[in-house]
Amino acid sequence: MKIMVCHDGSQRSQAALERTTELFRSQEPRIILVTVVEEPLDATSQDEASFESWRASRGESLKQAADWVVEHGLNVDAILAVGDPRKMLIEATEARNPDILVVAGRGSGLFQGVVSGSVSAFLLRHAECPVLIMH
């Protein structure tokens, strides 16, 4: 079993990851963590520096989440994608073909306020796998 979990480094996304492992542990799933960083809108060096800092921070959060999964006895893959969250998450599901996609009801940063709205609604309509929204 493969379970893809959207993880943005927020407490809610970590709680969704932890609950997912509790619910599906008996299936011995491979957890696929995915986070998306949007590219800067402007091409200034200040925006690029801010983007690189944000990307590094998200990468570290992703690594910590992956380490947590391993510490709890499950296999894990991690994806840090750059681009539009809707497009990147759908591409990730198409490439990895998970049995289920898990999204936190509300995140922080990129997913704050949109996961419970436009992104999750988009995923519900377009993902070719079941989508579980954890509140």
C-alpha cells in the first residue's frame, strides 16, 4: 500500500501524518511525503533569496517528517516539488500512483487557508485516487 501525505511543515500536517500512520500501520504502507514550494512571482535577487530560504526551510521540514516516519518503522519517500500546488500534487499522484492521498484540513504557509478550500477541492475533483482530508 502507498499513501501520499501532503506535508507543509505545519502542526496540522504533522498531525495528519501521525494519524495516517496510526490508521494504516497494519497495512505496512510506504508513506510518500510531498511538499510544494511556489516559485517567486518576480525575478529580483531579493525574491530569489527569499525563495531559496523558504525552499531550504521546507526541505528541512520534509526531512524531519521523513525521519519521523522511519523512526516509526515505516518506509518513506519524500518529494519537494516547485510550482503550482494543484498541478504539482496531481503530477505527484500520477507519477507515484498512491492508493490514497491525505491532506490536512488546514496547513500553514503555502497550504494555509487554501487546503480546506481551493486546493483540496481541486484534488477531490482531479486526483485519480481517493482523497482523505484530515481535520
